[in-house]
Amino acid sequence: MLDFLVFAVTTVAIWSVLGLSLNLQFGLTGLVNFGQVLPFALGAFAVAVAASHGFPVWAGLIAGALVAIAAGLLVLLPVGRLAQDYWALVTLGAGELVRLTFVNVPGLAGGVDGASVPRIADPKLAMALALALFAVALALTLLVDRSPLGRMLRVLREDPVLAATLGRRPPRLRAVVIVVSWLLAGLTGVLYAHVIGYVAPPSFTVAETFIVWTAVVLGGPGSVLGVVVGTAVVQLLSISTRFFAQWSGLPFDLVANLRLALFGLVLILMFLFRPEGLIPERKVKTNAVDP
């Protein structure tokens, strides 16, 4: 029982960081990112590439963080001044492009079979590292959320033209958000690789992005607490399906597909009946001060 609790806490902490990174883009800034698995995968694959070439663990950590940031800025370049719909399409395509590249180039990280990486042997140490990363991500997200930058990001989300008329540059604001959120996702991928001890392209499909989306939409876009609660619900439900498969006698692949269908149904119902989520974003009121 204790081993399961340690595993559950580790899983929720890792995916909560991913949820917080997506919330910075969608919840605060309005960037619809359908490729959030991309920086997550790049962080994990950077560890695999570093390990396969004999580099130390810290080299994979640095490489994962830098590659994730560089990829975010590179994707932002062609769509930085276009409508946000293009950001959704480009991130979706970029995520699949990178995944297929690692599938078809075995020399990078083992191809479709994947590659082994140094695994954190002690589950409690893995949990402690996941909680530490979660604490950093939570503190950073709250700092952005409650700062003047966070208020301006909300203005950008609601009306980019208004943000520009206030003397702000929307492309620069989006670049700041991308650097922070993709850095967090890249570091999460690095930790995930060392916790699992194995990296393979099938672990980073579009479905993983929409699991994160389900958590954000369920908890409440723009709500930091809501995202954490939504992630905990989604991941605990996901973990529990393996027990349901054993109890019901149904094939594991069937239960996995039913789980994805359930997540899709949750997304649809939340968008239709409660788009603000279980814990809505708090409304900030600022009183004008006479000069």
C-alpha cells in the first residue's frame, strides 16, 4: 500500500507540473497548445541521447532544459504575429514531427524500441524530487499569476489589441510565457525519464497532451489550485483503471481505450456545462488610485 501511495504521489506531482505549464499558456495567456507533449518529450529524449553517448546525468538535465526552450521559441517564430489558432496547429504538428523523427532515426534514442536511461532506484527519492519540482513550478506559477505580468497576460488573453494599445508587445509577452512553461515541461520530461528508466516514442503521443488538457479543463483554466486538483483527479483515475481491469477481467488495452474515451467525454461535458472548471479562476479587482 505504501509503495502505491509513493507511486501515486510521484505521478500526480509530475503531471501537475505539466498541467501548470499548460495553464500558463492557455489559462493565463490564451495560447491553445495541442503539442504540450513536445517539450516534455524533448526533455526525456535529451536524457536518452545523453545517456546513449555516455554523458553524465547533469548534461542530460541541461540539454533537456535548453532544447525545450529553443523548441518553444522556434515554434513561436512563424506564428508569433498570427492568430492563436495557428499556434494550436503548429504545436500539434511539431509534436508529431519530433515523435516520428525519433521513431525513424534509431541512432538518436533507439527508434521505436526506445532506450534505457539511468533510473532513480529509490522510489522515495523519486517522489521527493517530483515534489521538489512541483513546489518550484507552483511557486513560479503563483508568482506570475499574482504579478503585474499575470494581469497583463490576462489582458492579452482577452484582447491582444488592447494589450498592444497599452504599450505592451504581445509577441514578447508570449515569448516570456513560452520560455517559462516549456522550461518546466522540459524539466518534467527529464525527471520522468529518470523515474521510469526508459524512453520510447509511444509514450509521447497526442493522447498525452489531451490528458493534460483534461486536467486543466476539469480543474479550471487560469486557476492554479484548480489545475492541481484536476490533475490529481485525472491521474488517480488513470492509475485506478489497472485495478479495474484486473477486477473486471477485461483486456488491459480495452480498458485503456475506455479510459481515453472517458477523458474525451469529460472534456466535452466540461466545455458544455462548466467551462470555468471545478475551481474557477479568481477574479482580481484593482482599485484605481488617484495620481
